[in-house]
Amino acid sequence: MRTFTIAFWKEWVTAIRERRELASAFAYALAGPLLIALLITNTAREAADTSPPTWRFCESSAAPAPLVAALESKGILQAADAELCLDIPATYEADIAAGRTAGIVIVADLNAAEKQARKMKAALEAYGDTLRNERLAVAGLAPEAATPIAAELRNTSPVGVLANRLVGALILFLICAPFFVCQSTAIDATAGERERRGLEPMLTLPMPRLSLILAKFAITFVIGIAGAFATIAISLLIIRKTPIADLGVVMSLDVKTALIATAMLIPLTAAVEAIQMAIGLWSRTFKEGQTYALLFAFTPVALGFGALMGGGGGVKPWPVMFEIEAMKAPLLGAPWPDVTGFAIAAGLSLAIAGLALGSCIWRLRDEKLLAES
Amino acid sequence: MIEVRGLAKTYGAVQAVSDVSLTAGNAAITTLLGGNGSGKTTTLRAIAGLIRPDAGATTIDGVDARHDRIRALKRLGFFADRFGLYPRLTVREHLELSAAVHGLAGPSLANAVQHTITLLDLGSIADRRTAGMSQGQQVKCALGRAIVHRPANLILDEPTRGLDIFAVRLLRDLLKRLRGEGLCILMSSHIMAEVAELSDAITLIAHGRTAATGTPADICALAGTSTLEDAIVALSTAPQRNAA
């Protein structure tokens, strides 16, 4: 215990004095929430936009008065600076009169005015339905005869699909925190120290290798958890300022939620930091270690996107997959996963951490570690 | 006392040492001599338990670091050839770290650290971080770390490398003083003037084997030369002999 405390002090002083490393670690906690908040704000603004589109005729387009009147009756007015224009063929009125299909092209830059274009298309289709019904009535047919099935979509989710994906992305972002926040510290304490030839003097001190590894692990774990808490707390703080409620999302955004969510990440953080240390000790240089750690950090991204795109499927007790589902409980008020699932996921994470730390101790016995990088 | 018997070590296809034996006694400075790649660092690392020999045995005061690493290292101060200083720790913190791991605490730790700072003339840089320090300052810090706990045995891998004449003189006086206090000092060096003045005994390693052992005078007599440098060159190419 004594040698652990001494080694911990050395690692702590070394870590906190490396301001660039700490700054890069906590940049994730600051920059990420801002991006998510921006996404939420934009999505909410778009969702709240119910204003009718404006339009104009394209050059050389025909200008049928009944169509203009029908659109105006829906509040869809012409404007000289409108982003979308209608290209109507000269045969339009003749086609309508003859009972043929008249084509209208909506011309727009869909990157800038996709929503307006969709609204215009819907308005034109509605006008087309009216004309169709008139034609059927003239032919002595009830409009219902041409519509044997009327299918309707009714959303039972309290959250819209897009909002659901946004919340999923937010949870994934929070789970990624342990992977990114402490990466530099873990690699510097292992591959960096090896590159600086700092392991050799430590190994010639009368200190158990276990103390040295546990001290390095404790530092990376503490910084990892602190970074995860900072990421979660800052995210919730920033999201409070966004119109997330307009998306129909009810989130718990207080300090207690941040603490519970952080606590749920403890076993995963232990596994992640231990693996990053093992990666560092099995790498020859800091750069090599950082490259492998970065590749490793894509694990939750890949798994998370898989879960996000794949939909539900229940809570799986695997590290990362478990946290993705379980975090919905404190954040969104979803049902809590059962204790067995939590125990399996936590047990697996801690077992992985134990194996990774064991490989670190094994590596410290390896004389190749002291060979030139 | 440090003893090495029949040490052999290979790294893949490279035979680093094939048969090295030496005894470094207490109250004496024993120097390990040999060309680049002759196996000096391998031998010193094997004594400190940093590498596992393929054959042979190494002991520090009768304790083999392979079998009881902590007990052996408590008897040792080790100065590595590449220093391995922590750039974000100060000189004082380096000394405190080493002293604390060796069991010192409280006033005895503070006294040991201050004594070492004074001994090595480190006062002006004691509270500076080692990042950006000159080679000489780094050598002194690494040396301080190796002796702060007053070990019974001291291993130094080329300690005079990079030192100016003032620091070399300081080191020379320090080693003589430590020898006078009864320490067993085993060092490797390339600087013949230092070796001739400081060494009570020399072990010459050539081609991974002990080529000769004895006092500097014995080594010269054995080689039939008037200077130690000539003797080392002559004996490095000759079969193994024992001058003692």
C-alpha cells in the first residue's frame, strides 16, 4: 500500500502538470456538448417551422390561374425571391381540361430548401386529389371507389424519430467519454514513459510491479471518471438551454442524474483505462500507442451506431451495449434494467480490466520493454 | 558485495554475454570495461533484475534479484545509462520519490534529500523540473536518485558521460567518499583516466566474456604495457586471463 501511494503521488503530479494533455482531455467534455446542443436547437427550430413555403414561376413556365388561386387559398403565396420555382408546361391547362395527367416540376436547391419543397409537393398533391375527385364525380363515381384502403400512420412514441436518434447520439457521445478523455494520459503513463526511458529506474526501485501498475491505473481511472462526469454534467447543463422539450423529449437534466449516469460508467471506465494502459505498454512509442488507442476508441462508436440504427432489441449485458440502453433510465425515465443484467455487464467490464492490468504486469516483466524503442 | 558467476544472455540470435564473472567488493570501486556492445549494460541490468539471464547467477549481498527482487533492490542504488528522468518532476521530487520507495519518511527523508542536494551541489536547481536541463544536471539528478537512500551497493552505468570537468571532479570525490564509507561500487566507463584513478579493481569484458580481472596495475602487468588504455586494447583481443 505504501509503495502504491508513493507511485500514485508521482503519477498524479506528472499527470496534472501536463496541462496540454489535460486540456485536450477535457476539450471533449466542452466541445462535444456544444455540438449536440447545436444539433438539438437546429432540429427543434426546423420542427417548429410550420410557415407555408413561398414560390415563383420558373422562366418560360406557364401560369395557370386556377392553380395559383388554389395555392393562395392555402396561404402559399408567390414571392420574387422565393427559393423554389414551379416549371409548368404550356400544355397544362389543355391536359387538365382533357382529363390527362399534367406534370409540374418543383425546381429547388434541396440542400437549402428541402422542407419548403416537400411542403409545396404536398400542397400540389392535395390540389391534385381535389381535381381527381372532381373528375370521378363527373364520371359518376364516388371518390371512395378509387381509394379502397386509407392507411394512416399514428405515432405512439413520445419522442419523434429524429429526436430519438439525437438522444441516442447524445447517449453514445457520453459513453465515448472514457474512451477519449483519458487516452493521452494513459498512453503517456505507459508508452510515453517507456519512450523517455522512465520505466527502467522505476523497475530498479524496491517496489512491486503491481504497485506501479495500480498507481498508473488509478490515475487514469480517476481522470477518466472525472472527465466522464464533466462531459455528462456539461452536456446536461447545455441541453437545459436548448429547446429540447419542443422535440417532445423529456430529459432529466439535474446534478443527481449526472452523478447516477457517471456511476453507471464506472465499470466500463475501468475496463477502458486498463485496456488503454495495456495498449500503451505493448506499444514501442507514444505515437504508436496513441494510434492503437484511437482505433480502440472507435469500438463504442461502431457498436453504438449499430445499436442506434438497428433499433431496440432489449438490454444486452455486454459492455458498451448495456450502457447504451441502461443510460436511458436516468436520462429519459425509461425502465431500469434488471440487477442481473447490470451485474453481468459490470462483472464483464471488471474482468476485462483485470485481464488488461494482468497483461500490463506481465509486460513489465518482459525485458524487451527496456529495449530501444 | 556484488557477485556475478557465469552470466550468459542472448537476445534472439545475438549473444550479448556468454560467460561473465566478477566480484565487486565492499569499500571498493570496481570498473567494468569493454567496447561498445561488449555486454557491460547487459551485465549491470542482470544484476538489478531487469533481465533474466539464460545461465549463471548474480547476487547483491548474497540475494539474487530474480528470486527476491524487492530485498535485493533495497540493497542497491542504480544509475541507468539513459537516466530516465521524469521531465515534469523537480530534482527534489526525484530524490524524494527514490527515498520514499526505499522506506525513508518524515525528517529522515527530508534530511537524506537535503544531504544529497548539498553533496551533489544541486541547490540551485533542486526545485526546477528536469525538462530542459543540461546533460550534466541530468546526470547529477540521476546520481542523486541512486544514492539518496545511502545504499550498500551502487551500480553506475557510465556516470561521467556528458559531465564537464567540474562535475567530473565532484563525482570523483563523491565516489571516493562513498567508497570510504564502505559502499560496494560497480561502474562501467570508457574514460581511461577516470578508470585508472578511481578503480580498485577492473573487470574487462570482451566478446561477451570476462577477458581479465585485477587492479589497474595488475591489468597493465598482465598485458605488458605501460598504460591502461594499451592494456585494455591488447587484452580485448587476447584469450581470457586472470591477473588477480
